[in-house]
Amino acid sequence: MNKLKQALVVTGTFLAFAGVGYVSSDTVHADTPRVDMVDVSNHNRQMTAPEFVYMRNTYGMKAVTTKISEGTSFHDYTAPGNIAAAKAAGVYINGYHFLSSTTVSGAIAEADYAAHMAKADGLPVGAVLAVDIENSYQLSMGSRMQPVATAFENRVRAYGYRSTTYTGGYSSSVSPAGEKAWLAQYPYVPTLAMKLYNTEHAWQWTSNQRFASSLGRFDASILYDNFFTAGTDKDAVVPNVTPNDKVVNKPDTSAIQQFKNAGNKFTAYKSFRVDKIAYVNGMWQAINYDMAGGKDASWTANGIPLAMLDNVTRGNYAATRVGDQVKFKTGYNYGTIDQYDNNSNGAGIVEGVYGNIWYNANSLLAK
């Protein structure tokens, strides 16, 4: 994060946070790792949709993560505009909170503040609200910070957000054990062949990325899974309350249990109706109400790219229309279910480059 970069400069050493090699490279060249995600804050000023569109089209950026808050009183004024701009640009939007506490109770208080600010800013339900741990007094605690990070993550999950820990690669012991993290380490000369921390969600490999569309320097990360590019529902409402109890997931539905009994395998050879069609998130998509679980379906969560479908009604040589019958193309019509959500009876399938798409398990079972 930009705050980390400034803090390290002030201390005069890069060893306090990440050990040897955690420095911002002076050169971002053509052979660098992918720019899958960019994180921004007030240090980057207010961002605009055209800037994010340029990053998306020129560098293949998929996601933006914006600073939401810090402690229990600081709100980043650029967050609402950054969230709106990312949505307009058709990229995934997430948030992060800079943690000050070293106690479980303090982390819960900060999580409540962060979640309320995120809701007010328009961060979608299902987006990531990460906890940023990089103060030297926290890093010196090592694994004793894990319960603190866990408390923050569990608390924001009760508001409908997902969470993980951002910290330095050499200080990863502060991240909850057994959980994937978002780790930072800046090699002197980052290259495309480098895949540091590729068992984690993401590796932030530079704080020196520049774009022709924007002023200043940016933090850039490569993503190793779809954690930062899945699960958001822009139309859902985050509860405007402080939860008292941890959210308890419902038991497996009948359809989900059938899929689990079958080794999470599915086949979807039957055709289905196109109930809605739109150009969303940079591609043409279709929605079938049954497969999406209702008419309130989200294009980001439930939209099926037309590139995955064969048009049964008119073939693939004419534009698909509402009312057409379509079916999954070979390669997309069988496979393994990657996630379940018992609360919504949802089955999530990672559809290659299109990321995770949620289907109603009952409807998918019938296909």
C-alpha cells in the first residue's frame, strides 16, 4: 500500500517490514509480472472511470482495491468516487482497511467502522474488504497478531463482505494460519517469470507502476485465483447494523448434497431460455432466471458470457436474442463445482477466464 511505502522511507530502512528485497523497483519494464489488480487511496488522488478503462484495456487489469478506512475515525475521501469509477469501467472493486489495533476487541471495533464506511461508499456485497497489517509494532508481534486479523476478517464477513490479510511476504506470520493472504514483496527487477507467493491469493510486486492515463505511481498485484474477481453483488444491501453473533451457514441443501455425493461433478447438456441479455463488464452476457435463482439476478455474479454458449434457435451466425434457446458449448457443459453457498442454494463454477459464475443448484442439477 502507498502508506507502507511512505513509512519505509521515513524509517530509512526496508528491512523493518519485509526483509532483504522488499524495495520498490525503479524500473517497470515490458517483462514485468501481470497487472491484474491495482490498489489506490487518497495518495493517488480521486480516480476516474476513463483511467480505469485505460488500465483494463491496455494492461488487462481486472480489479481495483481502494482504501476505505483506518482505525475507527479515518475515512478515505476518495473511496466513494473510486468505487463508482471502477463499477463504471466494468472492473471488480474491493476495499481495504488499515488496521491500528493489536487486540481482538480493537479489531472488531475497527471492522465495524470499516464495514459501515464501505456500505456508505457503495462497496458491493461479496466484495473483498481486506485488513492491511503493516505497522512495525504489529509486525513485531508475529503470530500473536493472527487472532487479531481473524477477528477483523470474521467481523466484516458478518456484513456480507469477504476478507483476507494484506501484509509483507517476510511478515506473513501475522496472517491467520492456513488461510491464503495477499502478500507484498518488491524485487529490484521484477520479471514475468517470477511467481512469488503463488499459493496465496495475490502478490503485490511493485509500488512503482505507471500508466499513461494517470499521474503518479501505483501499487500493482498479480492474482493467482479469482478471490478478488468473484462474489460481488452490486444490487444487494449490506445490513446497517453491528452484528452480535457470527453468521452461521445453513446446512447443505438437497441439491448441493447431491453434487457433493457425486464428487462435485456436474453435466449441463440441456438447452435453456435467454431471459435477459446485455453488454456488461466488457462482454455480452445472458441470464436465465431459473439458473440464476430469480429475476433479481446480478450480471456480475450470474451472467453467462455468450462466448460460452451455442445458440440452438438460430445457430451461432446470428445475434442471440431474448427468448432464444441456448446451451453450454463443449468444454463448459461438464466439470467440477468450485464453491457452494447453502444460504442461496448456489453452486459456483470457475469458468476459465470469465471467473466464478453462480448458478442455482436445483436448476443446474436438472440440466
